Amino acid sequence: MTHDHKDPIAIPLEHVRAMAAHVAKELKTVAGDAAPIAGTGGGSLHRGLPGPLREKFIDVRAALFQRGIYDPVLVRFDTATVTQASTQEIAEQLEKWSEAV
């Protein structure tokens, strides 16, 4: 079973760690305002992130979910039910996970 990019679902942990660190670094370069994002109606396109970076983040978050790591900050990347975390918050939290897993 694979996801959209045809990579095996069970991505090796070292690869997840490297992906998380890389995406966190990229997010920090485009983070902009550090304020939480309200009133978007959900989704993440309003962040203005390059499409490939947005997809990489979603892939990393999915790999963490598959390992039972459900982080409430990372979920707020594209939630419609609560104020979304800022891109800076997302980057910082993802960086923590890249060091912890």
C-alpha cells in the first residue's frame, strides 16, 4: 500500500526525521507573521506556501500519524474548527519532532 507519491507507507524513521527537519527549515524561511490564523474556514492554501512544500509537510505529518504521533499544533496547519497555528509555530513544532523521533 502506498500514498500519492508511491513511497511505501512505512517510511523508515530516519527518513521521517530527515524529512521533518528539512520541512521545518523550509517553513521557517517562508513563515512570515507568527500570529495564529483565524477565520480561514480550513485548508492551507491561504498560507501562500509553495505547493511542493505544503505537500511535503502533509506527507511528514501523515508519517508521524502512522506512528501514533498526533500533535495538536501540527493538526492546526489546516483545521477548520479552531484557530490555525501560524507557519512559524508549525515549523518550530515540526523541528521538535525531528529531534525527538
